Amino acid sequence: MLAYPALAVVGFVAGLVDAAVGGGGLIQVPGLFSILSDRSPASLFGTNKFASICGTSMASWRYARGVDIAWRLVLPTALMAFAFSFVGATVVSLIPKALMRPIVLGLLVFMFIYTLRKPDFGHMHRPSRVGRREFLLALVIGGGIGFYDGFFGPGTGSFLIFLFIRLFGFDFLRASASSKIVNWATNLGALCLFIPKGDVMFQFAIPMAAAQIAGSVVGSRMALSGGTQFIRKLFLVIVVVLIAKLGWDTLHG
């Protein structure tokens, strides 16, 4: 019975962080593996995805009410992310994940240095005109990010925020809002595999989902009130934590 309050705390904190800037998996996945250490990895990942989709649903709804979202870019990105997340989840056992860590680590370091060296990066919202090039770019981003999230996962939200700013001219607030909708789609794609296989422990997933929703309400409220500068600072913190975690995993195999 002690597992339930512990999982609720983990879910709330993960929901809060994820709603503000992404990276909730950094908290929730290790929490699940620690608290429910006797369960299979597949069931823990499936439970994580179920709780996460509930939190991202709430965050997406709150952002959609308070932020103008470029739906003509975000929806095709989300649809491709949904499809390729399922593909990534199905091939997860075919490619050694150890090959991914150094690549992702390098990309995260690049993102951190780039953002740090450009104080105005993501400060102004100057969205691109949505033409054929932008539409095709959205499809490519959705497919790549969706596959990555279904297959590997760490840093998905951070990559989305960076790409929405760098390629489409969003500010941090709107990039964070848009990333939640795409992340919701990747979670749904993965759940289309996990649920039929019976890899979601609903007795734990449902209470965690409720805690995630509560956390996402607080996190999205903090982001909307704090604005672009708050999200930029939190983004840099999350990227540093991701770099540290993946660096540790790479060195210790």
C-alpha cells in the first residue's frame, strides 16, 4: 500500500515539470523502476505512458486555452509523431540502445550551448508563414521525433521545443505548448502497442494519472504566468539534467 502515495508524489512532480517544459520522464520512469522494482520493464514503461498521456492531455488543453497555437504546423507534426511512435515501439528490441546514447548526448550538448550563447533565442514569437516547405518540415519532424520517442525517449520534449523555436520561429512559451500536443500523440502511439499486449498496470497507472493531471495544472499555470523567460531557464536546467543522466549511462554502460 505504501507504493500508492509514493507513486502519487512521483506522478505529481513529473506532471508539473513536464507541463512546464517537458522532461517528466526523467522523474517518473526512475520512480516507477525504484518503487515497483519487481515488475517487468515493459509493464513499467506502459504504465508510465498511460500516466503521461493523461498529464499531457490536461497540459495541452490548458495551453490551447491560453496560447495561440499554430495548428497548421502542429497537427501534421502530431499525426506523423503518432504513426512513427508506434513504429519505434515495435522495433525497440531490434536496435541496441547503446548506439543511441552518444548521438543523443551530442545533440543535447549542442542544444544547450546554442541556447546559452543566444540570449534572444526563443524570446520573440515570429512564426514562419506556413507554406509547403514548412508543412513538409513539420511532417519530417513529427516522424523523426515520434520514432525516437517510441524507440528511446529521453529528451523528446526538449528536442521538440528546440526545433519549434529554431525552425518555425516560435518563442519558448508557444514551443512548449506545441510540444505537449505532439508529445500527447507519441504517447498515444506507444499505448496502441502497450495496451493490447497487457503492459499497462492500471491499478497503478490510474492513481498516477490523477496525480499527473494535478501536477500538469500547476505546471502549466506556472509556465503561462512565468512566460518565455521562465520556460527558457527551466529548459536549460532540464537539458543539463538530461546530459548528466545520458553521460552517466554512456560511461557506465
